[in-house]
Amino acid sequence: MTGKPTPPTPPTPSGAGTTLGALGAAALAIGVLMLVPALAQQPDRTQDPAWHNAQQAALASLKAEDGWRALQGGLQWRRTAGDGQGARPTVSDTVTVHYEGSLTDGTRFDSSWDRGEPATFPLGRLVKAWQLAIPQMGVGDTIEIAVPADLGYGPRGKGPIPGDATLLFRIELIAIEGRT
């Protein structure tokens, strides 16, 4: 014991403040209980066989006669602008690109064009599909790629991208850091 008096315990609140606090907690609990069933009723597309089939069908619909070429892992790509003669990056390079990405249903999830400025990335830190496709490009080229889920964001997805999604990108290679 130090000889200092112990401070008094504050009184337990009562009255209107306690009642309003209890009512607020009850309202929150009811709101959560009402929300949980609504969330549970929303379908998880990653568990839907028809959705999975649509992802695979999107890849299967791409034809060589339309310029599509296959790379490792089922990645599909085609050049839409340029001649492939410019400097080509390696996975260890940092690249500046314009790009847009969408799901197979056309939902766009990202676009540097919409933001009004290109993006610069270390290529080795991007999804495997970009590491495979961008070295096929020369500076000034634009390509389209169709990305199987395992070369994109896989079963977990990321942000607005659901798990096991086939992704479609349009990519313009603007520069390779230190080389162009």
C-alpha cells in the first residue's frame, strides 16, 4: 500500500443515456441479423458450375484465324497494333503501359486509359500472364490477352475480380525503363 487513497468507482449510468445506448445496440443487432441472410442469398459465382463453364468457354472461343496465339498455361494473346519490331522487355524490366482489364461478361475492373495516365510496373511483380505476354511485345505494340484464372488471380480473386475468373486485357507497351 502506498498511502494514496483509491479513487472512487464511477457510478453505473442509468436513465435516458443507458436506455438509448441499449436501444442503439439492439437496433444494430437487428440490422446485422437482417443483413446476414441477405448476404447469404447472394450467389457466389466461384461456386457456380455454369459460371465456371462460361470462363472456360470464353477461352475456347478464341480462334487462331482471328489472330489468337497460345502461350504456356493456356494464355491466349494477339497483336492488335504494331509490328513487334520495337525493343522487347524481359521479366526483370520495369515497363510503362496503358491497359484495361475486364471480365468475360464485359465488366471493366481497371483502366489506365480511364485514369488518363499510363502505369509503370516492375514486370516480375505482376501476374504470371503479364510476365508471359508482355515480353512478346515490342515498344509501341498493343496486344489483347485472355488469361486463365491460374495465370491471373487464381481461386481467391482480388478486389472486384472474383476467384477463378478468366480475365481479358488490352495492353499497350509504351516504354521499358532504361532502354526506351
